[in-house]
Amino acid sequence: MNIAPSPTLAVDAKAKELKAAGEDVCGFGAGEPDFDTPEFIKEACVQALAEGKTKYAPAPGIPALREALAAKYRNQGIEGVTAAQCVVSPGGKYSCYLAILAVISPGDEVVIPAPYWVSYPEMVKLAGGVPKTIFAGQEVGFKVTPAQLREAITPKTRMVIINSPSNPTGAVYTAEELQALTEVALEAGIYIMSDEIYEYLLYDGVQHVSPASFSKEAAESVITVAGFSKTFSMTGWRLGTLMASPAIAKAVASLQSQTSSNATTFAQYGALAAMEQWDKSMAAVQGMLEVFDRRRICLLEGLQAIEGIECPRAQGAFYLFPNIEKLGLSAADFAARLLEDEKVAVVPGEGFGAPGYMRLSYATSDEVIKKGLERLARFCSKLG
């Protein structure tokens, strides 16, 4: 099967392997908050275990969690959302895959704006579909235009994937930009998979908007995927969410029932605590955001100070996506040599459909950022 392994996981694994061998590695590869899960969420999970909530759950998720998710989306302006439209799955990644599987048939095209998260094209291939990329570089803020989307759509197009805030670029579409893209998709009669896993990780006062909130017609055509991993630092809990029209949600639940059965039962009670104790949750998120924001600026200024590197200011998630074309190496070669020579791990842009760029995560310590920038500057100075 022609499916590529995840380059982000591969870089992270290589960095951990070097660390285990005693090397002092500065890792910028992992898309994972370096904070612990908030204590009250862990306590709810422990209590669920103590109460014997260790059996199968309904395939789409425990009813109370699905009700809480529906309420959240109604609060975000998506009218009439019910629990039946919400599915809890084993991870945001699996939610994306289920969304694609539910509507893509062999030969269908899926438009994927690049730079994209590494797994989108591979998921489309696994579903028998054909990924079709459209590129938007740093000069346009890594955001595709309605004209680009319209031009990419053919009679075979079934879906477009929109990820805002973006992994790998940290770009955030404005409400006006999203509405324009949504209108193009609706005119063409195609689905939108809106990946909103980073919806609460925002900076500089920007706002997150869900395409499903624009109209009833949009709500019918948008499949919204998200999860608990990034917002609440619950990556290992493997809890993703999906919200869609009743028919699509039902199809997704059926797919899940025949594959993973259900997301881990007791873990869902931790997620339920996160939803039900929202003030506590947002306080924890705000604490993380203050640290992330400081690191974002530190890493941004450090990268912009290195000759040959151009780095736009990201406004969401916890990544920066600098351009290194002026340094004369492919991103893949740059990343390989940087890890070999200076023990700094970054993810090359090729895996994101963006040769000439590299992704750095600032979900790491201040010490790693400072040390990593010093090493990166030294490495780049030797390339001249």
C-alpha cells in the first residue's frame, strides 16, 4: 500500500532515540503540549475507573458527553445541533479519517490546501480518493483564495479540507475569508471537512469561527472535527470529536462501530469534566496560552534574526513555519544535517506539501528554545 509514514512522528521518534542514547537534543518536532492534563480532568477519569466505568460505551460516545458537545456547538452559533450529530472517537486523527471515509468513494477528489497537515493526503488515499493540493505560501499568509478553490474543483471533487488554526503554519482564516471559501464549496455542492483541533489556541486577539455557523446550508455540508488533545493537553487520552448532519454522523458512528467500537470509556468521563467545568477548563487553557505566547514571540524573533531565514508571525496553534530557501539546501537535507550536526530536530516542509519550509513547534521548554536557536544560528552561519 502506497501510504507514507508520518514524518512528524518519525522526527519525534528519532529525537527521542538520540536522547535515550545520551545525546542533548533540542526537539522542535512534536505537536504536543508539554503541560500535564489539568488535575480535575484526571480526577474525573480516576473516579470513573473507581466506579467501574470500564465496559463498552455506545459507539458514538457516552450520551452526556455528546450532549455537552452539542451544547458547545449551539453556543458557537450552529443552530439546532443535537447529541445525535456528535461522535466521540479514539483521537482527532481518527475523527478526520472517519469524516473522509463517510463521504469519499474510490476515485473521488479531495481538495487539500497546502501547507497541509501530513496525514490528510494519506487518509484520502486510504479511502480510495485522490488528493488534489492547492498551494498558498508565506506571501499570502498561507491562506488559499476562493478563486484557487473554484479553479481546483472538478466534477469528481467531493470535499475540501480546511484547517484553521493551521498545522503546520499557525495561520488563522478570518470569518470573511472562511465565508468566501464556504460559499464556493456550497455552490459546487461539495463537503467541507473543517479541522478545528486548535480552535482555542489563538494569539494577537484573533477569533476562531466555524464554517458550520454561517448558515443552515453550511451546517448540512460541513463536517467539523476537533478533540481534546491540544486544548486540554490530553494527547495520550486519544479523544477526538466530530459534528455533522444527522445522516453523516450516523454513517460515522456505523463506521466506528465496525472498526474501533468506541473511544475508551473512562477517558470520556475526563473529557466530560472538561466540558461540564468549563470555567476551570478555560482557566487552564489561558495559563497554557500565556506561556505559548511568550515562547511564540521568543522563537519568532530568534528565527527572524538568523540571516537566510524568513518567518511569518503565526497567530494560532503552537507552530512556526519559516522559509529556508535562501540557505541553499532542500528542507529535507537541512533538517537531516541540522539533527546530525547540531542535534536540533525540526520537521522538513516536504511532508506538509511545502518544500523550502520547515516546521518548529514551540510546545517545548524555554531552555530548549533558547539553546535550539543558538545551535540553529551557528548551523546556518556555516552554510554561507
